[in-house]
Amino acid sequence: MPSFDSSRGRFRLADRHIAVLAHLLDKETPPAELFHSLGELQQIGLVGPEGELSPLLRDLLTALANPLVLIQAEVTGQHGPLNHGVVVGQDTVFSHDGWPGDEESEYVPIQPSTLVWELARKVKLQSVDIEESELLGVPEIKATMGALDAAFTALEQASDDMDATRTAVIAAVSGASDLAEPELSALAELTMSLNSTWRITTTWGGKPGSDSVRSIAVWDCGRHGNWERVQPQEPIQDGQIGPDTTLQVVRTSSRDLWDKIADLLPDKEELASGNA
């Protein structure tokens, strides 16, 4: 069920509610499959009986209707993938966060100056000092996506015995690749300690074929730190990945990731060029 907080200008809306608002903004009647969603919006007062849009929605809908930049942060953890993001409009910026088990996302206005902080928060980027003993002794690992799939399959069948699990994962990766030590054990340790994977994709301009997309993908491996997945290179297209596709992860620091997140954002010249 959608809801809103007028005191802070924040809203809880599902994609289906956004779809209804988009139709109404274009002076269109939503299709029949969205009538229930329309009724929910009318029930809480965001839409009038004749399809009138509440003034409370003005800033959000203005940003959604004509965004300068769209940012998606996809985070996959214990509860599966969650989609968060930011919509940068001409005059306002709205951040939205998903929640496990809920279809609604919370849309909240933020200050443009806090944008990098907001993206770092969405992916839980923290400045953590990693002990030398936890760095696994390798700066990068190069394998295949098939080897990674084998590691995850072994983890799904794992027991509570960590030593037995580690042995099973190493055996699975070894059988699916020609990876040697110390990278073999390092990949097993990373998959076993994986807290989440995340990627942030920034899009602007909207011109087909133009260089208007930037993305970064990272493994949060807990006590083993952050590892950037540089191959397969983002953004990944459908059907691009197979068992023989190269997988390469590189150890990185929170400080470097902060800078890389900031670099995802286009500057004024790029925005002007993309919208020309």
C-alpha cells in the first residue's frame, strides 16, 4: 500500500504506482491492469477522483518526467537483489531505497551536494581497516564465470563445518577451472565471506550510441575487504555472459571506491553535450 509523509516530502511507491502517475501526468487514462493501483493512490489522497494529481507530487513527478541523470544501485545480499537509485532533476534530486520483501520504495528529496554520500550509503561503503593477515596475499584473481558458478553451487550444498565447506568450494573451483594457488584458495575465501555484491550505473543524455553510461561492480567480502569486478566489464548486456567469460576481481580500498563512485557522475559539460 502506498503512503506519504507530507512533513518531509517523502513517499512510499511501487513501480506500478509510478506507472499510474506517469499516465496521469500525460493526461492518459491508466490501463485496466493499473486500476487497482490507481484506487490505492486515490485512497490516500495523492490522486483525486477525476485523476487530479496532488500538489505534493509536483517535485517528484517533475524530476521523474525530465531527469538529467538516472542512477541505479543494485545490491544483492542474503535476501536477493534490491534496487535503489537516485533521480536527478533540473531543480530537485530524489533518492529511492527498496526494502526486502516490500514492493514499495521510499522516495526522499536530498541535497545535490550529498549525492556521493547517498550512493555510498546505499551500497554500505564503509572505511574499514583490513588487517594484513586478512588480505589473502593476492591483489587480484582472474578466473572464469564458470568457476564462480561452481563455487556458488558448492556453497549452496555446504554444511556448518567451515573447513569442510572450504575444501568443497576449492575442489569445485579446481574442477571447473585451471586456477592455481594462491588464487584458488583466495577465490574460495572471497565467495565464502561475501556479504553482498553491488553495482552502480549512471545514465544521462539518452542519445542512442552515445557515451552516456558509466558503471562499477564490487564484491563486499567483509573481513577480506572490497574487490572490484573489472571483468566482465560493466555495463553488461543480456546474453553477454557465459561459463567461459573471463572473471577478474581486483582488491580495492574504500577511498578508491569513493573516488570511483564520484567519477560515475557526469560533469556539466557532459550533461550539456548529452542533451544537445
